[in-house]
Amino acid sequence: KEIPSRDQPSPIKPEVHVLHSSCTTKPGVIQLLCFISGFYPKPLTVQWLVDGEPGLLHGDTAPAKKDADSHTFSTRSNASVSQSEWLEGKTYICQVSHPGSGSTEQDHARKCRGDSERGQVFLLPPSPAALYVAQNPMLTCLVVNLPGDSGLQMVWSQEKPGSVSPDPLTLAEQFNDTFTASRSMPISTRDWDAGETFSCKVEHSDLPSPLIKSISKKPGRHSAPDVYLLRPHYDELSSSEDSVSITCLVRGFFPENISVQWMKNHKADESMEYITTPPIKDGAGDSNFFLYSKL
């Protein structure tokens, strides 16, 4: 006598939903909860990503349990982030890989966004190297937290009469489902040093009114840097390493805008690798800045 075999159920991919504890700005910890339900067979893996990057956030995943009156399973995964990290606006993704159905499902959570946070405008000044070495200074208008590109316009203008020739607008989608737009414009070193004011006007269908930001060379005191080149230490020279370090100390400059470039035989060499620290205040209050660069 033959015993009929019971057919195995077809694989079912999981449904994934992420919830978070609060949007409050009070200090504390934000709890993230990833619900994973309705999948078959049982084995799966859960990974938490931060802005798409793995390995930055640890999660605890409960053993999968069989759903009542069904052959499917459900589980959940918990993770937590500090309030300060949460307020940076990063996107936290619960990614579920289910070999049985050959699927990868995910959902995400991020800081609650108010209307006031949409369409923030930043103006980036030209670097000293672009102003005084390459003689090709550029201003950049950067807009973040845009919900899309509908009706987006970015218009550069300058205070004195004359035409401007900005570069084409660029648009990039971010991990948190917003868009970042930028538009650069070449200017002259003479106009910048003369204190000319440049403005960027941003219009978007989701903004109640245009956003306008202006930029010019900061007035006030200026201090030129002193530069000191430090030879490799004796212990480093006597070691068995294949290379040694040359250190450049740059100090006494104000404001903090500065460019550092290493040269070989008075010529720029792209093959040289070096690291330069950000400018650091050399004291309290309105003090000068210093930095190190290591070749």
C-alpha cells in the first residue's frame, strides 16, 4: 500500500516593516524595530545598514516562530541609535535575505522631516588654490533635502551689472529618498577680492517661496601663514621601512580657508600621496589657525 506524500508549500518571501520609537529631540536613544512576517521556509538573515553601508549598526534578531493556523513564519529584529546620530538624518535600513524564495527585502526609517527642513541652501566659496594658483575660482550653490526636481530652478546673479555664465545644474538622489542639487559658477579673482556679492536663487514647486542666499569675501582681519618643513626623524631614517615622512607645519593664518599642495622640484606631482589635517584653532576666541600636512 502506498502512502501519498504531502506536497511541500511553495516558498513565500517575507514582508518587512521598520518602525522607530519617537521623533523627539530630547536626549536619549532611538529604538528601531523591524517586523519580518509571512515567510516560508524558515531560514533567513537580517542585516542593518546605515545609508546603505553594512557593518555600522548591530541588531538583535529573535528566533523565527511559526504563525498560527499557517505554515509561514515571523520574527523581528531590534537595533538602537543615539539621539545625536538619529538627528543627523541618516537612513537606517533593515535588509532581509531569504534564500528559500531567493529574495532580498528591506524597509527603512529616518528622522521625521518638517517642512522647514526641506530645501536648505548652502553656498561654497572658492578655494585659495583656485583663486590664486589655478586662477579658475568657482562658487557652488548646493541645495539639500529636496523631495524631487519638480519645478526646480537655480539662478546665479551678481551685485554689479553684467552677465553670468553658470554651469549646468546637477541632481543626485540620496539614500533618504531626497534629492541634492548643485550649480557652480566661474568668477574672477579680482571680483572676489573686491568684495563683490553673488547670490543664488532657488525655486521649487514644494517651496512656499524662493530661497535666496548670498556670498562674498569675508571682511575683517587676515593673517598670512608661516610654513615650516620638518625633516624625517632620525629613528625613522634608521628603520627598515621603505619610506619616510616629511611633515609641513602651517600656522598663524586667519581665516581658516586655506589650500595645501606638495611640490617636487618646484612642480606639482600627482603621484605624491599626502594627508592634510583640517585647520585647528591655535587658542581660544578669535585666534589664528594651524594645520599639519604629512607626505
